[in-house]
Amino acid sequence: MTASTGPAARRPVLMNPGPVVTDERVRAALTGPDLCHREVEFAELMGRVRARVTRVCGGTEEFTSVVLTGSGTSAVEAVIASVPPAGSGVLAVDNGHYGRRMHDIARIHGIPVHHLELGWGVPVDLTAVESALSADPSLGFVTVVHHETSTGMLNDVTAVARVAHRYGRQVIVDAVSSIGAEPLDMAADGLDWVAGSANKNLEGMPGLGFVCARRDGFAALEDVPRRGYSLDLHRHHTAQEHAGAPAFTPGVPAFYAFDTALELMLAEGVAARGLRYRALAERLRRGLEDLGLRLLLPPEHRSLGLTAVRLPPGVGYPELHRALRSEGFVIYAAQEQLAREFFRLSTMGRMTERDIDDFLAALGRFLASAADRIHDTTATREGE
């Protein structure tokens, strides 16, 4: 990024939903010593990271975690492809891009899937979930996204789990952009499988995903047919839990950074981090509405970490992105059906109130300039 002369010139502010602005201690941890991943030092590092991930997920001694080198999507794919036994299908709850992604992953791996398509930004219909499970006993699993990042909607995965368990089914949760800030407790909420990522609310660096579940759930994977190789969750769990080593060469520097980020996470606490993010999100949303901008979702469905905003009239996303990036702020495009009318702003990571205020000031300057340009263009056309 080129140098900025605006008020945010001190550092770039990433308002995309991961990678996020990180603590300097996390970035410094990337410069840890060169280390062979087959040595005892890495086994200790990996074991510490796994234990800390399990704590953040709300897992008790009955739970454990597997950490994978890859994106959050790789963790989601690993659990969907590895967990359903032969003959078992999946009910895929879809109210956004990432719910559809879980459906697509199941189909690609040849797993029978019932697509419960609700529509983007539509709350999960528990009656529809119950009806689908009641009608088809072969649907052994329900996939659902906790924070649907395409819209900023927070889904009630605890309620979904209650319905699923009533019918003896398990729940696979994509918590990639929720874990670490949104309330989520595997043991208390009855969640069976949770997939996450290091580089969002946990404020680590990109490159690591993870899966947390009960120990007996991982053990049962031995009897599930293999549907892949490098993302075979049974292979990774066996290596990490029993051999104390990764199945394949891991991203060692990312482990160093994640270990530090998790230490900071546990010191702050999930509830406290959630309050910090909430304060930033509310400050941002008030400012956006004061500027006359419209938000996609009503307050009761909004997550702490992301806000979908309607583009100003007469303004395209590339122009808005370019103007704000020149002042030190990286915003994010909306996806698919929302791409033409919306953009997205994250409040994840080590963002500050000053960052929010400086962003709103920069956005206000842009909106004023855009309004003058649109007015001049309209006046010129009317005078022709």
C-alpha cells in the first residue's frame, strides 16, 4: 500500500473480515527460530496451540482440537468430508454465501445433501429444519454457519443444535468468523463439530484453520470411509493426538503467531473481546447512519464483526474502495447478489475508536465530494 497523507497515515486499517489488524506481539512472533516440525519443540508448540484452541471453543476435557495448515475453508471442508459415515446425508442450512459453500463441499465429496435454501439474510427457520430432519432419517448431520459473513448475519446455532439433537443428529458449525468474539461454547451449547480460523476474531495470522470436537467423535472417524488425503481429519487427528506430530509439513511461523494470539485471547477473554468489538461496531453503525447510509440487516440479526452497507446513490464500489484506500482504509466488496448495491466493513482485530472515527471522517469527505460531482453532472445534463 502506498503512503497516505490522511489522518490514518500511521498504519493501514484493514476493514476486511480477515486478515485483520494484529497486535505487534503476534507479528513479532512470526520471526521465531527456524524449527523442524518433527522435533520435540514443535510438538510442544502444537500441543499448546491445540489446548488453547479447545479452551477458546468452550471445550472441556472431553473435547480436543486439530490444527491444520490452510484457510478456514480448509477446516470446514476437512470436517464435512471426514465426518459423515457411509450412507449418512447432510442437511445444509443456507442463508448466505458460506452456508451454500458447506452444501457445495458436501456435494463435491459425494455426500447426499438436502439443500435448505432460505435466502440471503433470512433468519434460520427452525420449523423447516425440524421438518427436513423428520422427513429424512438418513440426514445424520446439519451444517450451519454461525456468522454468515456474506451478510453479517448471526445465526442461532445453539437452537439449531437443539433441534438436531432432538432427532439424534449432529451439527457441523462453520465458526470461522465468529469464534473468539461471539458467544459460542461447545460444551454448554451442545455443538458437535466446530471449524474455525486463526486470522479473524482470534487475531492471529493467516494460514491456520482448526476443528474442535469431542474426543470420542474424533475416535469414531476411524470407521468412516476416506474421502480425501491431505484434508482427512482422521489422519490429522491420529498424527497430532497419538504421534504428537503433524501429518504433513505445517506453517511453523503461523503456529508461533497463533500461540501468541491465543495467549492474548485467553488473557482478554471471549466476553471481553466481544464487548470491545460490539463497542466498535455500534460506533461505526451510528456513524454510518448519521452519514445517511443504510445497513442491510436489522439490529437483532447483526454480528459483532461485520456490517453490510448499501452503496451511496451514484457511487460504485471500485471508486469507493480506491478513495478510502488512499486514506489508509481497506474496505471489502459484497458478494454475488449483493455485490452491485452493498459493501462490507469489518470491526474485527486490533481496531481502535480512533480508527473508526478517522474512517467515518474519510468516508464523510468522500461522500461530500461524490455528492458535489453528481450534482454538477446532473446540472450539466439539465443545461444541455
